[in-house]
Amino acid sequence: MASRKNRSRKQNGRSPRKAADWRPRLQQRWDALVAWMHAHRWYSLVASFVMLFSLSVLGGYWIAERLDLKEGATLARETLEEMKRSPPSANEPAPRYARIEDLPGLPKYTEAQPDEARTTLEDKPRVTKPQQLAAATSTAATWRRNALPFADLNGRPLVAIVIDDVGLDRPRSKRAWELAGPLTMSFLPYAKDLAEQARAARAHNKELMLHLPMEPNGRQDPGPGALLVSLSDAELRQRTLVALDSFDGYAGVNNHMGSRFTAFRPGMETVLRQFKARGLMFLDSRTTAQSVGDQLGQEIGLPTIVRHVFLDDDESIDAVRRKLADTEAVARRQGFVIAIGHPHEATLQALTEWLPTLQGKGMTLAPATAVLRKRNGWD
């Protein structure tokens, strides 16, 4: 019995000593570190400064990233709320306006820049690089799936008419998509009842595009959610994502305004790569001669095409008729043409008169994707 007690005391006596063994060793190491730092104080100061600086830089990057993501999410929510305002009450008659610029709350703007004439452009078929051809001609690409069917690429010269700013002035937008033939309707992402309007346009055999607001030169307001050169990459991606998700069924994107942003290569690359990831095409509206959209799209393997004629910088009907004559001339010279107009009264009236005459003039009305295929030699 006594031996068990003795063993128990020895065992109990050893435990506290073992538990306390680490403390003297830790104290000795700390004392040695303090003594070394005291003896080498300059080295210690430099090492401490480098360590604190490194930690502050890493911490700053981490905090900035968190704030950037939070700000981007807030921006997306605000943009969605603004773009998805409730429509007017069904009991209230929808107001009618003489011009799209008369809509209350719509930013007052003109896409034409006072210091820059938007001339008619010449174009020609081009040879696509093999790596671009594989990505651009895939039958799984979104622009292929959503393209309006069109077979006769190599017959008569092709004329594509793209109507921008569709969706805001609903009565005039409806008149635009009720025009005869396979025109292309480009919808602004902040229009009300966007999905319903897009379905109605498609039901009238119209090809659909997204009209993405981008920053212009001067003081014109491109509208909510516009892409600006001052935005970070995260904000550009977020705003582009919100616009791309505003409706579906469209084959591609063209820029709304954008004479400043389309000349900004870093921002354009961020945005065009999002288009490529979704399998879309890009129509460069060429609101400035300095636009990098078409060239950059070719470099990254994105299907692109450019605008050749603007129909209604001058909204008088005689001016629109002259631009339609220019459209015919370009189509005869190069075999295809893209002309962009807007749902203005003069434009709608001139197109109503002109569209039935195309066939007799030896030309064929076509969707924008057909001109894209012809320009690039894609079947």
C-alpha cells in the first residue's frame, strides 16, 4: 500500500515540473532576443520597418478589394432598381410624344458630336485568322443561335438597317419593328417592359441587339448604367453584366453614344471580353474615328462589324433620304452595308417609303448578322 502511495506521490510530483519546464526556456529565448536586438538596434529597426510596411501594403490591398466588391454590388443593385421601375398603372393611358427627346426624365442628348463629322465609311471583306475563325463560326455561339435566319449571302448586295434607341418611346418603337422586312432592333437596357417589347419585335421577324450606353465626348448624358472611362474594371464588368442580363434573345451588342469610351482601349478590352465569353457579336457604331472596337475585337477573336452610314444625324426627311441614297451607293460598291437610324418621325417615314423599293434596285434587305457573315466570308 505504501509503495503505491509513494509511486503516486512521485507521479504527481513529476507532473507540475513537466508542465513548468517550457516557461524558463521561453523566458531564456525572449531574453536572448531582447539582448540581440539591443546589441543590433539598427538592424532591428530596419527589420521592424520592413515588416510593418509589408503588412500595411498587404492589408491595404485586402481592404481595397473588399471595398471595391462591396461598391460594385451596391452599384449593381441601384442600377437594377432604376432599370426595373414599376410600369405605369394599367388604368392610366400611355402618353404619346411627338419625339423621343420629349419623354419626361429622358437625358437630353444627341449622338452627333459638334466637333466631329460622322462620315460614311467604306469597308471590304476580310480574311479571318484561323484561331478567330474557330471561335467566331461555332454553331454553338449565341450570335448564331439568336440570328435571324438568312440564306442568300452571295447574291445581291446586302443592306442591313439597324434601329437604335428602341424601347423608350414605345409607340415609335412599335412602328419601327412593324416596318416590312428583316430589320435589326437595338434595345436600350433601361427601357421599361423590355422583355415584352423584345418578344414583340422578334414576332415581327426582327433581329435583336442590345444598345449598350457608353460615355461620349462633351456633356451629353448616355443614361443610367453607362460605361465610363473613370470606372474600375470591377465596376465596368458589373455594369456590363447588368445590361447583358436585361433581356435575352439578342445576337449582339452595339454602343449607344460612346465617342469617348470606345477610344479607351483598356475599358473596351474588359467589356469586349465579356461579349466574347457570352458568344455575342459586336457592332461598332463608330461614333468616333478613334474607336478601337473593331480592331480590338479582331485581336481577341470576337465577331465584329462596323457601321457604314448614319441615317439621321440631321432629322429632316430630305436629309434622311440623301443618307438612304448613300446607303445604296455603299452597298453597290462593297457588296454590303450597315446603316444605323433611330425611331424619329422623319426616319420612320423615309424608311416606309424606301424599303419597298430595294428589291427593284437589285439589293436585298438583311439582318446585321448576315452582313457580319458576308464581310468575314462565313457561311
